[in-house]
Amino acid sequence: MVKHGVYWNEAGAPELDVPAARPPREIDVVVVGGGFTGLSTAIHLARGGRSVALFEAGQIGHGCSSRNGGMVGPSFHKLGMTGLTAKYGETKAYAIMQEGMNALDHFEAFVGAEKLECDLQMRGRFRGARTVADYDAMARECERLNKAVGLPFEMISAADQRAEIGSDFYRGGVVYQRDGGIQPRKLVVALAAKALEAGVQLFPETPVTGIRRDGEGTELRCGGEIVRARDVVVATNAYADRRTDAMHSRVVQIETGAVATEEIPAARMAELSPKGRMFGESGRIFMWYRPTSDGKRFIFGGRMGGPGCSADERAAATKRAILRVFPQLEDVGISHAWSGDVAYTPDHAPHLGFEDGVWLAGGYCGSGVTRSLYFGAKLARRILGEKDAETAFDDLPFAKVPFKPFSRMAADLMTRWWSLQDARDLRRRG
């Protein structure tokens, strides 16, 4: 039986001890959402002299911050250089892509300076090409990114890919040297500890059920209490609902899932991942995967299994995708399966700014680990009136999602359509 639970929660992350307290009647800033974005914003605001209370409907980091794959990198825009240039022009495209490098630089520097224990391992990522056409497209895009923002990369031919991955499935691929991995639950706990040290009041299991702008401030209903704040930050991202509608109305929530394998013998792990890299692949609906921090298991994730499927169904669907790449894992079971939501935006870009009377940061489109810490710092600087608060996303409107009530259904239908196209491409490649 596959366990329905998040593997990271059982993989060496320390317990988080949050002192019990009653919500304050008045505070400078209320942060709604206790994931990476909310914690990062709260830390920087508190260190900037503001009194801060953070409210989370579940446990701190309950959402995607504890459920993601823990893969870090530049998190480039989904449209790529070609799509961005066509939409915004070359200068703006370069600036948007540079933000990906800026976010990674900030992430590495912050984790290092704060000594955050999160198993950061910058070992690079191999992204496999499912088809020869995909390989050629990867090479062109990497050359553009190298020219635009100095992205280091190495194209790997199909003949040489065994040095990177224990599989013959791909038609070659690319290695991104600036990518790596973390243990996401450990990062949540480390950030929460820093927030407490900075004087942030944390309130887990305390949902915000109402937000009302009132003159110069905002009145919030938090766990049955009324709290008045000068500023409000909504950092709920894909876990927003109508109670935090400023965010909810601007993102499309898409369910994705992940599994952890049982422990794998060391010799086989060395065959599958000779250099301990992170992994991804081309395709419209693709699978990402990686060794765990201790090198004893693999984590696989993506949109395998239908929305709302059981742990056993998700494990079975993911196992089929795994065996496509690693037939060597036929005899290795799945120990854990879980799911979570990620937030997409109509323009495929993350956003931060002031909308509908509250400060927002989110819409990471499935690449939020590095972006969230970076956006949290930028948003805090903006609220504090400090320098270096600008990003290349500032003049991109954070538009509301058209026909929002039907957006999840539409996303599910598109996922099925893209999966059919991927299957067609694989049949044709020979």
C-alpha cells in the first residue's frame, strides 16, 4: 500500500515549535500565507522595523512550499526567449530572463548568509530531449540564453548521455550547471525559525476569513479575532480562495503530484544518476525527477494521474512514466504519493505589486522555489520604501483570469489534450 503523505515531512526535517499566542489587535503588517513567499516577506519586513503577524490556514508551509520537488535554478519564463521577444521585444525579453538569474543569485546568497539548513546541493540538472527536434530546439534556446544572460550549459549527445543518466530513452539533452536541489520542508522550518528570531508572530491553523479595507488601514478577521493592519500581504499563491480573492482571481490552480520510491541500492542509484543531478525532460506535460538529498531514493513528479486521484492511482500512473525512462526500476516500489496545487497566470509570468488594496506576490507557474524568496525580499523593500525594489515584471499587469470559475476545468482539459499530443510525438519518433 502506498502511503498518502509528503515524503519530505518524514525525511529529517526538524519539528517547528511555534509559541502559542493570541492575535494582536493592531499590527503594522499582516502576511497571509505561511509558505516560502510569506516567510521571506515577513523576515525582511521585521528586520526593516515593522511589526509583523503571519497567518496560515494550515501548518506553516503546508502548501506547495512543503510539497514541491525541491529543485532550484534560474526559473526562466515559460515562453522562452523567442516567445518573450515576439511579445515584448528583445530588450524586455532579456530583462525578464535576467530576473531568473537574479533570483537564483539571491537564493544562493541568502541561504549561505543565513546558514539555512536545507540540503542545498548545486549539482546541475540534465534535461532530456524526447525527440531530435526537441534536442535542436533546446540547443537554440540555450544559445539565446547564454547570449542574453550568460547561462552556462552543455549539450549532451545521445551517444554521451549515459555519463549523465542511466537511460537510453532520450535523444540527448542539455546540462544546466546552475541548477540544484534542496529539501523543501527543511527550508520551510529554517525560514520560520528566522522569522521568529526577527520578531514575526506566527499563527498556524489560523485562517483569514475576511479582509476589508477601512480608511488608512485594513481590518482582517483571523481565527475569530479582528486584527487591524496598516498593510496586508497576500502570499497564498495556488492556495488562495475567495477569502483572499485578490490572489485567487489572478491565478489558475493546477493540481500536480509527486511520489517517492522505496530505497534503492547504492550501485543502482549511481547508475541512474552518476553525478547526483536533478532531471527534467522536454514535452508539453513532462516529468521531473531527482535523487533525494541522502541519495537513497528518487522523487518523481508531474501531472501523472487524474485530478483528485488516490495515492495508489497516482503511484501507478507515475510508475508507468518512470519505466519509460528507467526500466531498471521495475522491481522498486513507491513508498509515498502526494499532490498539491501550483499557480499559473494568463501571461505565464510571476507577479508582485499592489492590487485591490493588498500587496501580492505569486503566480510562479511551477517554478517558485528561487522566485519566492527573491520576490519576498523585493516586496518587503517596496513596502518599506527601500532601494532595489524593482523587477522587470513591475510593468506587466497582473490581470485577472477570464472566466475564473471554469479555469481549473479548462486547465484539466488542456492537460489531457497536451498529453495526447505528447503521446503522438513519441509514437512518431521511432
